[in-house]
Amino acid sequence: MPDKLFGEMIAILDFGSQYNQLIARRVRESKVYCEFFPFNIAASKLVNLNPKGIILSGGPASVAQKGAPFPHRKVLELGIPVLGICYGMQLLAWLLGGEVAPAKKREYGKSELLVGEDEDLFYGLKSPLIAWMSHGDRVAKLPSGFEVIASTENCPVASMRDKKRRFYGVQFHPEVAHTPQGKKMIENFLFKICECSPQWTMSSFVDYSLERIRI
């Protein structure tokens, strides 16, 4: 379906976040099509869908717990930009050789976010920012190739990136209204990192769906 719509799509892997629908809303408000997929979708199936980017959603699990949901590692070998949100960032760190540990202080609520530089993910945004935190674990050690690009008082790795592989992680939730500049961060991921074009609209989707029904 995405290829027939506009040829561009963001794949959101679902790890059970209560904010999942807000992620999709922010992407679609930016006029980019997106779809949810099971967290364990095969890399071969995902690559056939030709997404411009992948978002790993948040979720209630801990990467260290038995039965925690994990994506297939090969998903991270497709050469596609990835944004990990909260649990999604911890997954990135864990799967790529970093370390995740219980946070010294569980964070829930607004925090002041200090941004190192205003490029790519934080392009056009002035530090400090307000970000909504909701996590009990933290990235304790970065994977090889990553750098810290934002922090809070209680979360030294509030955002990280591997610019070469176009892997980005945020420990906070940019999709919620409590992160006032979060929509801009998502737009930066879509347009500056994934190089999407703002072409999709709900009306075009409805027209396409009606045409499918007629067929």
C-alpha cells in the first residue's frame, strides 16, 4: 500500500507504548505516511516494504527481563535510519553492544533537556528544552560509534546518535504534548535524517481506499 500511495513510509515497530498512537499522529501530521508493525517483523519483510525510516516505540518492558520484546538484529543491518524512543533507545544500546542499567532515580514527568548541538535531530532548537520522561532504566554505556547529544540532570544519556549509521535514540517522549518541541524533533528525523518528502494527506489516503473498494 505505501508504494502505491506515495512511495514513502515510516515503519513503527510496536513494543507496547501507551503513546504509540501519538507517534503515528505526529508523523502523519508532518504529511508522511506510517504504519505499525509487530516488533518481531522479519528484516526480509521489512526491507521489501522499503521504508524511509524505522521508529522503535517505547514500551513497559526492561531489556534485561525474561521474555522482553526484541526486534530481529538484522533490522539494524538494513542501512535504514532508526529512531529509538525510550525503551526503543535502550534496545538500540543493548543490541549494539552498550549497557542498560536501572536508573539511579526513576524519572516520570518534565525534565530540562540540555542539547549539545543544534544539528540533525535537534536542528533549529535552542537548549535547554523541556522533555517528558517516563523510564526506570537508563543507557549506562554507549555502544561503539555512538555519542551523547542531550542529557538531563538525572539522565546523562537522554539522547544519543551514531551519525554514520543514522541511528538515533531519545530517552524521553517527543511524541507527547508535554515535550513542547517534540514535533519538531520528529520532523527533523523525518526530513533531515530520513529525507522524506511531506506528500501524504488523509484525504489522499481516503481517495485511495475508496478506489480500492471500487476495484
